[in-house]
Amino acid sequence: MKEETIETLVLEYISGDLTADREEALRSLLMKQGYKIDELNRLKEIYNRLDDVPIPPAGEKMTEGFYRMLEAYRREKSTRRSIFGQLLLQLNKRHYIKFLAKAACGIFLLFLGWLIGFQQTSDEQHEERSDLMSSEIREMKGMMALALLHQSSANERIRAIHQIKTSGSVDERMIALLLDTLRHDSNTNVRLVAVEALAAYADEPIAREGLVQSLDEQESPLVQLALADTLVHLKAKQAVEHFRRLLQRTDLNDVVRSRINDSLKMLM
């Protein structure tokens, strides 16, 4: 049986949609790999209880950036559709929190499907499957981080940024999400962590330019100081004009003004 069919059987089992014949087929397949179907019962229980998780109404925190990122994922074309991609197509604006919880189950299912398929393939296919597994998990983590960044808890949003930073592979969509957080998040600590994360990807033009442009948008002295230090460290000479504009502001904090003057000297 093909790997995708095995994954489908597992999904049907935990959702309670598996017919008797297909359940017997799943039992047989799992037994061949040394598993028992009972091992899926706990996952089935967790999955079903997720339907009881209350979904808060969309509020102001549901920014346009969230929807832009969702649409970018939906529009992305590829030669194959991952399990995660199929789940994503079912996601709508009201159910993103429940999706986040079910994504954790999805990671387990993805691993199970990969493990079964891995044991059924030839040696030369193992490396390809391993790369595919890593790619799909990165994609899953990216969408989980996307959902976390729109939670009401600042700690959850900070955790999401750390998750993006440590994912090992960040594309332009994730960088754009970090920039959106830096520009619009109401919490200073979240924006500070976003600056730190973006600095790690400053080799990417979109991240570097975004950090520079953010100088014109920040009101918090702490974030202004963090940006100044980061841009000096990056030797971002394109920030000079932005620093000069910042100095023209009459409401600029004295400590920030002094740091900006020092930063200008270092960059010129």
C-alpha cells in the first residue's frame, strides 16, 4: 500500500471515519511494522477533544499581515501537496487557533507516515524521504509560528519568534511576518525580540531593508536603541538618512538622540 494511503488510514482512524475493512487493513499494516493500533487511541482521544477548544472571535490582533501570509501559503504552487498543505487548504479565518492545536497532531501523523514509508523504500530513496520530512516539518512549524504570533499573550508571540529563529530555514514569508510583527505589535518586548531575530537574517535584503525602514516607524526608545545598535553592528550605511530624520524629531528621547549621534559617526 502506498505511503499516502497509510497516512489516510491513520487520519480516518483518529477522526472516527474508518470503515471496518479499512481498520483491519490499518491493523495489518501497523503490525507488520511492529505497532499496535491501540497506540493511536490516545492520539485519537486528544484529537477529538480539540473540538471542544473554544475559538475566540477575531479581534484587532488579527492583522492583515496574518491573512496575507495565509494567502501566500495557499497560492504557493508545487509539484506535490504535503499533508500539511491539505490541512492548510481547510483552514479559515475563524479556526486558526484550533488549527494550531491540531497541527501538533499533524506533526505526529507526518512522522508516522514517513517512518512507515521509510521502512518500505530502498536505500537510495531514504535520503530523499528524509529531506522531504525535514521540509514538511519546517513548513508545519512556520504555520504554527504564524498562528502563535496572533495570540493575545505576548509570551506566546515571543515564543513564536524564537521558534522561527531556531527553525533552521527561514524564507521571505517568515521574514515578512517578523517585519510585520516589528511594525505593528503592541508589546515592546515582542518588538525587541523581533529586531534580534531579523538581525540574524540580515544577509537577506528584505530583512536588512526592513530593519532600516523600521527606524521611521518606532516610538519606543528601547526599540529605537535596539535598532540603532543592530544597524551599526551590520554596518548598514543606508540607515544614515533615517538616523538624520530621527534626529529632527522634537520628541526624541535624549538617550536615543545621543546614541543616534554616535551611530552616525560610526557609519560615516
